Amino acid sequence: MKRAGSILLSAGIVILLMCFTVTSYAAFGGYSRPVEIKYTGVDQDRGVAVNKNPDSPYYGYLYVCDGTANNRCVRILAPTVSKDYTAATSYTEVAKLAYPATLGLTNNLLISCFVTPDDKVWVVDYSAKEILTGDPAGGDLTVLPIPGNFTMANPRGVYVVGNYNQEDTKLYVAEATAGGASDCEIFQYNGGNWTRIFEMGDTKVNGLVSPYTVAVDKDGNSYWASVSAGNNPVLPNFKYVLKLKPDFTVDTNFALQIPDGFLKKADGTVANSLIPTQVVYVQDNYDLDTPDYIAVSFNGSNSSAFPHNNCVLRFKTDGSYLDGFGMQGWAPNPTQVATMSGKTTPPSYNPLEFWDAPSGNKNPWMTVDDKHNFYVLTIHEPRGSDSKLFVPVLAKFSRPLDKLAAVAPTDLVAGNDIYGQVKLSWTDHTWLKGVKTGVTYNIYRSTDTTMPATPYKTVLDGYNKWKDADQGVDATGGPFYYWVTAVTKTGESAAAGPVGPIAPSAPTAPAARSKDSIAVSYSEYSDTDKIEVGNISSYWGMLSSFLTKRNVKFTKVFDADPSGLNVENDDLAGYPLFWLLCNREMSSYEAQCIADYVKYSGGRIVSCYWNTETTINRTFLTGNNFRLADVYGIDRGGWGSDSRSIAWNLRTFRYMRPTTDPAVAPLAAPLFDGIPTAGAMQPQLAPIAELAVARDDPNVKVLATWCDMNGIPPYGVPGSMNPSGNVNWNAAAIARYSNGEPVSLWFGLMWWW
């Protein structure tokens, strides 16, 4: 393998900068807008539903009603591969639900949908006044045999309590014909038939105008939303949302407590036209403060005085205000909001740009999953001043939690890794949104079965695997017993354990550098492998092509996928070199496995850094002593750009030049053999690069630095990546040596050699 290593480290520079763009949306107070979903028909979309069954293969799938004329259907959007599909950042249309083609009903308006726990999709046909059902994987829709259908008004919204063909299942239908009658009906399935068990009749009698949507809570209370501002017609008993008790009588004590700021300007003048669209009920077992609530999306339009400033507000099931987002044009009175929500600082409201929904009636259709992500039809952000830039999207808004229950781990297992170190794993019960939200784990260790009062170690990133690396393989003492507890802001859970006694064992790893190929990572090293790198197959293809053309034998190694070789199983042991495609959101356990590979298996690593500022739980070069800092010999890095007002080819510090340090230049020379004196240029116009600070260690060498095409370095230049003038903060390629040979080679961007 000396030949392969020589080829990798002495071949002419091949610069293959991967251009994968992660779009970031600003966080507004407690809410953020991390994802925008685009798909065919989004500009004419109506209702949207999400599968909330975590045990289903369709968990997290979105079902969207496409209202495009002559092509009306329910499109099925599958989330990207992820263990927690509600954390997906991209979606792919995989199928659709529609009437059988032979019926020719492609122009019937399928206006809304709902998904039951058995994965069945229920669809409202406004045109034919029918309820349809379909399978979660797509296919033909079939008509639900409801006697008499809806004779008074057209159905708009549907909510189902129960499952398809299950006894006592209830079907709630909100009905409103444009410019005509309205009704609220409830049907029940018994003995193979549907029977109407409630009909409201003229809903205006109860203050409800044009009921569009309905939701039902765990106690059987139902909530019916008016698509009206209460001014046409003017009703003295008008309700934005009407609540019916389980016996279908009106709850006269219920009313949405909407802050004045949503109904008028901050100065109290000019009433706003606030029109509800969607009401949803959410059970959120992760939220200790409010385990269940209703959310209502509003269209905030009112001529030129108020542009279409939509919002989503959350309420307790008694109608009291919780919080909300939207309405960037104005905000409610903070004192009033604090009083209504029971909170003082900050006010429970997040202003942000949230414009018209894309559908013809501008209504912000919405759904909410079981991990407090809101999916709302709106316009791309930033909107811009040109109406042509009003790009319709389904925006995903996320709501963090102040309190998350600390749930005790289960299935605690102790063993030894391939190098003999003690390792622990356990089942985690506190996952939220695909990442850990304020969850850490305390590790306790003792030589007897009495649990100590003070933790031995803490897993700060909340990963559910850990190695006793400080004990190492040559440690004395023990054997030991171990316990694990979960910790959140609410406190510490009960302990799992003890397990043991266990001590370091004899290593079973293959001999160092004994394998005849190098190892190449396939996916990013993300927290518990929840989110894969977008376009990872493209990166893999480019690097594998590069290696193949140079006759370098390589083996694919996953991060945590048990179906193949993976880092978490210490399968790197024995490989002479590990090529890590990029560092991003690396868990503590994965980083420890890589460090162990270098320490105990004579491993060497080639890697690079890619921006992670827009991602959750960024864990790489954001501070001193980041993960793998000891392996790379880097204390800190920073993402920077160049905003000088000169030609791009002059202003961009995107040239990597070998060091001029005479003591180090011979080490860098093989990397730059055949490269022009201007340096190796990243082939992208964007003036970006990753700066790093090498450790003050004789074994750490800066092989290359950043500069522009004229050789001007970035430090000390106004508007540059490093305006502070930190001369040391300029490294573009850093190598760490051990016993005279390179252990790691790190580059400041996705450079492949």
C-alpha cells in the first residue's frame, strides 16, 4: 500500500469541489423555517396531511391535494431516507391517488385529505360531494358509501377518529358551498354501514360561517373553523372556531383568545380581516407544558392596509392563547400576549414573513406532525419585490421545546470493542425532530454495585453509544459496573443499570495496515445516522472514479449502517488509510471510533471540511477542541467570505498555495507538483473558503494557505474572510505527523487530490 499512499499524496491536484447547496431560513424567536418543499401542482394546492404513525413504513409521508384543472389528484411525497422521517429536509413525489382513469373525473376538486393510524388516506371531493379513500402507497380512490351523501352543502374538511372498516369509527365533515349553504355532519361506522349520528344544519345559528375544516381532540371534543372574519354576514355570536362537546352540544365557554395585535394595528386602529383556514389538533407527548393543543392557520388579508400577512396561532383546548408565528407587518401588544399566554419574556409570538398561500383562494392549508413540525402552504422566502418571484411552496416550520421529559434509557449493554476498550449502548427514548434537543447522558462507574453520587462522564451530544476511552486498553483497576441516566432541563431520569462487571479485554483487531485497500466513507457522519448527506452518491462517484483511474483499490465503509462495513463497528481497523468525504454533524461516538482507528490501528486519514453553519447541532470547526481536533491538529476554524468591491477573480481568496516556510515547503511540494504558481484554485465563483488555526505543535504542519490570484492573503484585508488580521488563521491544508510520517491530511474545503 505504499504505492497507493504515494499516489494519493503526490499526484497532481485534482480539484473537485462538490456544489451541494443547503438552503437556510431564518429562525424567528422559538420558531424556524428550515425547509421549503416544491412539487408539481403546489401552485394550485389545497389540503395537506401527514402520516403520524411512527410504526408505519409511510411515517412522515405527505399527502397533498393538487387542484390543477383536469389533473386533480392527491400527490404522495416521500421524505428522504432518515430514521426519523419527520426530520427530513427534502421530499420526492413517489405516487399519487386519483379516480380510476376510466371514470374521467380528472376535474373533480379534491380539496382536502386526512390520514388515519392504519395509514388509510381519506379524501374530500368537493365537486361530487363525496368522501373517498385510498391506500398510502397510491393508486385508485374509491367512494365511501355514505347514505345520501351531503345534500345540503359541499364537503370541505374531514377528520376521522378510528380506522377504515373499524367499528365505531367516526367521520367528521365540515361543509360549505361557495355563496350557499353550510353544515357540520358526523357519521359512524357500525355493522358494515355508515350512519349519520349528528347534523348541525344552518351553522350560522351557532355563530359558524362557512365551516372549512374540523379537528377532534382525545376527549372527543370537536373544533370547527369558519372561513370568515365575521363581517359577512355580521353575526352577534360569531365564532372563529366553534367547539362541540363529545355529546355534540356547543361548548358555550369556549372562544379563541386572539391578541388584539392580530386584529388591528399596534396603535389599535383599523380592524384586520383575520380569516381561519385550517384547524388541527395535536397530541405532543414531548411537550411537558402543553401535551395537547389546537393550531389554527389564518389568512390575514384586508385590501392595501394589510398585505396578505398570514399566521399560525396555537391555543390550549380551552381556547387560551399559547403562541404563534407570522404577521410580519405588525405584532400584538407584548403585555397582552404575556397575560394571555401566561408568559412574561419573551412574548409568545414570532413575527416573520408568511405571505399568501399559493392556491386560488389564498388560504394557508396546513398540517402538523407528531414532532411539532408545521407544514403550511405559502410563498418562498425571501419573497422579493417582483411578483414573478412569488414561488409557491409548502413550508415546514419547526417549534422547539423549553421542556423535554428525561426518559430513562433501557436495554443497557456493556461489551468490548475490537481494540479491547469497554463500550456501552442503550435504547434511547428522547429523540425529537431527528436530533437531540437538550438531551445529554450521564455515565456512572463503580467497582461495586453501589451507584456513585457523581457522574464519571457525560455524553454531551446525547448519543446512545459511548466508549470508556479514558480507561483505554492498558488501564489498571476494575473491573467496573456502569449506569446511564438521561438528563434534560427538567432533571435527570432514573438510571439504567448496573451492567458489569467488565474490564478491558485482549484486542481482536486485525494487524495495523494489513488490508490491501483503503477505506472510503459513503455517507456523512451525522448524529445517529439520522440524516444522510444530500447527493452523497455523486460525491462517492467522483471520488471512486478518481481512485479507480489511478488503480487505487478502495472499500466502501458506512457510518452506522449495520448492513455493511461501518465506522461504529470499528470496521476501519486494519485499513492503511481512511478517506472521509466530509466532516459534518459528527457524533461523539463516531469521532471516537475514528480516533481509535488512528491510535490503535496505525490509521491515517484524509479529509476536508464543509460548511455546517446552516445545520442543526453543528459539531465541527466551531470552537476549540472540536471532534477529531486531536486527530487533525487543528484548534479552530471559521467559515468566511470576501466582500470587497472588486472583480470576482481578484477579490476571491480561493487559491491554495504551498507554504513558503523553508522548513515545511519540502513536505508540501509533492502535493503541488505540476500546479501553477498561482496555486490550486477551487472551481467556484463564490468567494468562500474555510480558514483554520493549526495547533502550536511541532508535529502539526501548515502545508498551504489561502490567497487571491495576486497572492494577497485574507487576513487584515477589510471585507475579507479574516479582517481581524489574525495571521495564524489562514491555513488551507494541515498535516499532523507522528514518528516522522503523516497521520492526517486536512483541507479547508472539499478538495480532493
